[in-house]
Amino acid sequence: MSAQAKIVQMQSGKQSSAMYEKHFRPAEVARFLGVSEKTAYRLFEPVPGVLKLENPVRSSSRRYRTMLIPQSVYERWYSQQAGKGA
């Protein structure tokens, strides 16, 4: 499959909406929920659909990671949490 065909397939498929939807960083989600950024990382680390980017090859012991939370994943998680507390 050529690169052009892959692009057309992505634009016409369901993946294109996920690709272009709003993504939140943990700091934004922390502000929404009124928790610390570290807590937001812990809450969303195991959630399916969250994008986690990490550089596995580091000479230092510091862990550099980036997490992006798609809006649909955040909304699904939030509605599940709201259902638990009610």
C-alpha cells in the first residue's frame, strides 16, 4: 500500500477523528479535577487509549515521559468515575 493510499484510508476511517480530536496534558487534567499533576499521571497511567511517550534509552536515572489524554478518553473516564461516586 502506498503512502498516499494510507493517508486516504486514515482520513476516511474512524482513526481520523481520534487523530484530530483535542488531547490534554496531565497538567490540564489536573486543573480540571483539582488535583496535582502527579496524581493526574497516576490516575490516567492505566487507562486504555492514553498516549504514553517515553525515551527508553537514557543515561541518567531521570524518567522523561509525555502523556497525552484524548478528550474522548477523558470524558469516558470522567463519566465512569461520576457513576461510582453517586
